Amino acid sequence: MKEFLAFIIGVCFGSFANVVIYRLPRNKSIIFPGSFCPKCRHSIKWYDNIPVLSYILLRGKCRYCKKTISIRYPVVELIMGVISLMLYEKFLAHGLFCPFLFYFIFALGLVIISGIDFETFLVPDIIVLPLIPLGMVGAFLCQNFFFSKTSAETFIAISRLLYSFSGALTGGLIVALLAITGKIIYKKEAMGGGDLKLLAAIGAFLGWRGVFLSIFFGSIIGTIISLALIYSKKKKWDDYVPFGPYLAAGAIIAILYKGSYFLSLYFIP
């Protein structure tokens, strides 16, 4: 039952992520108006706005204009639901509420960033930049620093904060180095400023080791998907492919693989 609830909560936040993914690049409020069909602009009733289920019942079409609803909507909802469930198993099932909340917020940010980057080739500053200090604050507070009674707990909190800072710095420097190298070798931009900020945010949440894990897993996923798209002739070899979604996927895998180095180092089994 708890696992199902964790999944449902994730799916609901996935629905919110869809709203942000659609509206933020268009400079629209994410609060008002309520949900509407992007094709005919008709308001969507609550019973047509149930995550995943409504898409299935409506057979992927708007009730009013009968035009196709993007498959992105249920996919994002399901992805967030699965991530929430896996984070529950990794943290909350062991009584670790703070790390669960910490990484749930991070995952939600990554999903939103990935959706926007996939559609617009841009990493939104308004989402990615706050993640950097948030990652450091989370690393600091998850040890309950302000309630610590011993010097050992204080040392752990400070060491995790420093590890988070080093991760953000490492992530930014790696992308900067890749960008410079790519420009020299290929005479064009290899990594954008958005990727730099995203990897800095990943470093703030996962530490410098998590940065390398995210790049490793992200590169594998990106290579496989890119080759599949090229083979199916949906992309050409010289087409630009946003790397943000793959870095985000790599970061999620890194969390689930190790649970974050600076957290697992102290209290995650």
C-alpha cells in the first residue's frame, strides 16, 4: 500500500511537471489558468485530468477537438511515478525521510529540465540554478546540523557540505573543459552553458564522484538512443542532440545505484 501511494504521489507530481514543461518556455503562468488543451484551448475537466488514466480512457485524444494529445504527458507522469517508488524503496522504507524528500525534489527538477531541454534545446536557468544551492543546503541539513548534540555530527554535516561544494565545482569545470576541447577539435560548440549549470547542480546533490557516475551512465544512454535514432533515420550524424536529458537519467541511476556518496558514506545501507 505504501509503495502504491509513493507511486501515485510521483505520478501526480509528474502531472505538475508536464504543466511546467509546457508553460515555462512559453512564459505562461504555471498556476493560472487551469489545465487546458494546447490545441483547442478548451478547459479540461478534473475527470479528464487524472494522470495516466485519463489519457488511456480518452485514447490519447482531446475530448473536445479530438486532436492527439502528446505521448509526453503520460510518459513524464509514469517516469516520475517510477522514480518516486524507487526513491521510496531506497530511502523512505528505511526511515530516511530527509534523503527521500531531498532527492524527490531533485528528481522532479531533473524531469522538468529534461522535458524542456528535449523540446527547446535549452536548460531553464529558473529551474537549474536554484538546484545548486539547494543541493548544498540539503547536504548540510540532512544531518540535522542545527539539532546536533555532538562535535562528530557537526563534523559530518560540514564535511558533507564541502563534498557537495566540490561536486558542484567539479561538474562545472568538467563541462567547461569539454566545451573548450570540443571547440578546438570540432570547431563548434560541444557542450552548452546549460549543461555546465546542470552538471554543477548534479554535483551539488551527488558530490564529485556522482558527477562522474552521471556522465558515465548518461553517455551510455545517450549513445544507445542516438544510434537508434540515426539507424531509424530520425536523426543525422551531425544533428544536435540535447545532452541534458541523458545527464539527468545518469544522475537518477547514480542515486539509485549508490544512494549518493556523501549520504551513503554516513548512514545509508
